[in-house]
Amino acid sequence: MSPGSAEVLARLERLHTSIVRVIRGKSEIVDALIAALLARGHVLLEDVPGVGKTTLAQALARSIRLDFQRIQFTSDTLPSDIIGISVYRQQRGEFEFVRGPLFANVVLADEINRASPRTQSALLEVMSEQAVTVETTRHRLAEPFLVVATQNPVESTGTYPLPESQLDRFLMRLYMGYPGRDEEMELLRSGGAEPALEQLEPVLTAEEVIELQRLVGEVHVSELLLEYLMEVVERSRRHPALALGVSTRGSIAWHRSAQALAMVRGRAFVTPDDLQDTAEAVLAHRVLLSDPLVGEGWERSRRERAVIRSILESTPVPR
């Protein structure tokens, strides 16, 4: 089996079709989430409550026969609440590690910016290493492993915004947005997304997803596109509106995301569209604006995305 083969395309089409039965009118977001899963990355959904972030993560988990856990973060959430704790078993005279909700395939970290920096750091460390060490014992997490974190960019009271170094751990930052009028009308008629979600049946196994993840690295990226990618990255580092441009981790993440999206679209090679369609989601949260007066939340995110768009528009695309 190879990227772009009929079998790979059939698997990915089954997965996409299953999720869009629940998440209607958001085909591009669904493709981006699948691409992040295939690229072994994590996703930050930055949007207002009630637009389907939890439902999206649940639909993905149900469609692939994966374990799903939701963690509702609050200001008093401790690292042990998500990782687990060691409990002394008196009968055996030894400690036993009781795993926390982080030991699942798909973890929804709801309102991550309400957790303290200490708890945020514990979660993001696990995301980077896909393992946790408790009292000298290293525990591996399940595969595949995907964290879908959410934060409300409108509220600021009682929140701890993720610093740039932690945002950089997310492969993509996505925005759900409100559904279209027709899609929302259909949701009203059907009583919401829950009935469709309950009817979802797995269309892939975890082993099949792991095999698809392995194939992402085989998607071809031409030298011309690598030059284009590096030109955009270097322009971000020289851009007057940015104090910090895209890091090396960011360029690697963009390359891997474009490969994954190309495979989702049924190809074994990357095109300029794959790079351009993933640029904002992968790069915008990895830059630092030079204007100290820019606030947090929507305004900062909007400015970051605008800078990345301006760099893309000014960079010649290889043909």
C-alpha cells in the first residue's frame, strides 16, 4: 500500500464521510483534523462555546474505534488529575499507578486556558513525548494519540493564555466558526448533532490509522516546493510586523501537514495548494507580533493570520 493508492483513498473517504454526517458544512475543518491525526500532531480549536468542538472530537473517535476522554479544565485542575496518581495498595504492600484520563487515543482538553501554567505544562510535555514518567517509571500512551484542546478567545477573566513556547507544541490551530444557515436549520429539525453522533459506527481500526500515519512520510515534496516553503519561512523571520518568525519546528510541521493533507486529498505528492491551505493553521500561532499594544484573543489571532496571508500573497508560487 502506498500514498494515493485506491485502498488509502477508500479508507480516508470512509472516515471523512462518517465525520461529516455529524459535522455538517465544515468539510475543510474535518479534512484538517484528519490531516493532523495522520501527521501525528495535536490541534488547538480556538472558538466560542457551542459551535461543535466537542462533537468534532467525539465524531473522530467514534469513527475509528478509539478511546475518547474529555477533560474539563478549571483553575484548580492539577497535573495528577489528568496524568494519574500512585495509590498504595496495603494488601500487596506496594504502590499502583492509576492512570488518568490522558491515557486515551483522543483527548479533548476543554478550555485549556483555564488551567494553571503548571497543569498546562504537564499536558504539553506529555503531548510532545507521548509518555509520562511517574516515580521513575515511564508509561507510554496509547497509539494513535491526538489531543484536541479548546480555548475561548473572547473571555479573559480567570484564564491563563498559552505562551508561545506551548502554542508551538500544537500542529494546527483551527477555527470552527458558526454553521451555515441551511446546516443550522437541519440541526434544529433533527434535534441537534447527538442523534447522528450516537449512530456512528467505526469505519477504521487503530491499526489502520497507524499504517496511514506511516505512509505520510512517503508523500513526495518536490525541490521547488521545498524552496517555496523555506522562502515563506525566511520572510516571516524578516517581516517588520513580527518579533519572532516561524521556527524550525514550525517549518517541519508545515511540511508534514502538507504531506498529510495531500494524502487526505488522494494524492501521493504535495501541490502548492496543500502548502497554502495549511499555512495559516500551522504557522500563525507560531509567530510573535512585534506590536506590544495588540491584545489577546480574537484580535491577536486575526493579526497573526493576516501577517501569514500577506507573506503568502507576496511570495511567488512555483508552477
